[in-house]
Amino acid sequence: MSPRRLFLIRAGAVALSLVPASVSLAQQQGSAPARTRYAVTVVRIKPDMLNEWLDLQKNEVIPAQKKAGATQRTILQTAVGNSFEYTILTPYPSFEAADGVGALARALGPEGAARLNAKTRKCIEQQRTYLSNRVNDLTIDAGAAPVSRISVRRALPGKQQEYLDFIKTDLLAAYKKAKADGKIAGYSVWIRGVGAPVGEIALNIDYNKFADMDAGDPLVLALGQAAVTKLNAKRDSLSTAVQTNIRRRVADLSF
């Protein structure tokens, strides 16, 4: 056999040996859970400036954002937790948007945007922004549910994926049953990213009204206390509690 033919055979064998690995990698990437990223801005408003801030949002900020092409924004008011606190969620599909002109500047021009930002800043006592990724295969759509109970937990080091797998295999079916039974409106899991403390995961249980929370833990309603006690022990071996609060959706400031 000629050296050239031997080389071609060996090269072909190497190429074929790479195909399964490439396909496997593509399959892994393709099968990775889809996540939808949002920018989350949490603002605490000065009590004596609350009405002014709300008016600015409704009459100036939202019209400018829509003029600039924004199609979605949700504002949640903290009902149980920090007083005078609002959370603003907007889609953040890529970092590319940060390279261009901001939405307010596109709608109002640089000077108009600067004036509006100055008026808004006067109302704010404290503000922070971080990115958060909604895990879509751990989400039960709640539509525009008016009430959310948000429990933030921190995955133990090296346990984040195991904790997410626990939610998927041990909890998700029970939440789906709770929704089918009319106990909750929906459920979602959010992995907090840049700008938030490392390892934080927010678990949102959505309700159609505040009174629905009086029925108690939807997991207990679906599975019984004994089963939930065992699940909580497993949960606590994978994560620790950070905080829990309740928020209401502000309909006239959301679109």
C-alpha cells in the first residue's frame, strides 16, 4: 500500500472518530434547557416622592419606551417585604443592546432623556440592577397573574445543577397539579446572574389572588405533609434559604 493511500485511510479514520463526539456535543448543546434572560431593576422610592415617580412612569417613561420599540415590561410592587419597593423586569436577550443608544434617548433625544432621567432620579432612594435567567422547562406559565410569592435560595457550592434537577424531578409535577386544581396560577425558577450574589435562585409561585395563599403550601395540598417534609430535607441538603417576599403586579405600569 502506498504511503499516500495509507495517510488518506488514517485521516479518514480520524475524521470518523470525531463525528460521534461532535454530534454528542451538538446534542448536548441542543438539549440544554432554554433560558430567557431579563434585566431586573429593584428601586426603593422616597416615600414623599412616590406619587411623582408613579406619574413619571405612567405618563412619560412608558410612552417613551413604547415609542422606542419596547414590547414588554413588568413592574411588581413589594407587598410583604421592603416598603416603597418596586421591581422592574425587561427582556435582555443580548449584551449588544448596551452598545447602542438607550431606549429613552432613541425616543426623546439625548437632552430629553437626560431631563427625564433627572426627574426620575430625584424620586429614588436606592436602586440596583442584575440579570436573571428564567429556566423555561421549569416554568408553568401564569400569564399576567397579579400576585407572586418569591422565595430566594442559594445553592450550596457545586450543587446548583443537582438542585435544579431536584426541582424538575421532585417538585414540578406537584406544582402542575396545583395549577390544574386551581390552587396556583403558575410557577417559575430564575437563576440570578451578573449583578446578583453568586448562587441565588428565585422560586416564584404565582396566584390569581392574595386569598389563594390562605390555603397553605401548594406542595402540601398536592402531596401531603409527610411527603413534603422528606422533600424539604432533600432541598435543604442542596440549598439554603435567603429570603421570601410577596409582590403584586402593577397592571397600569406593565405591558
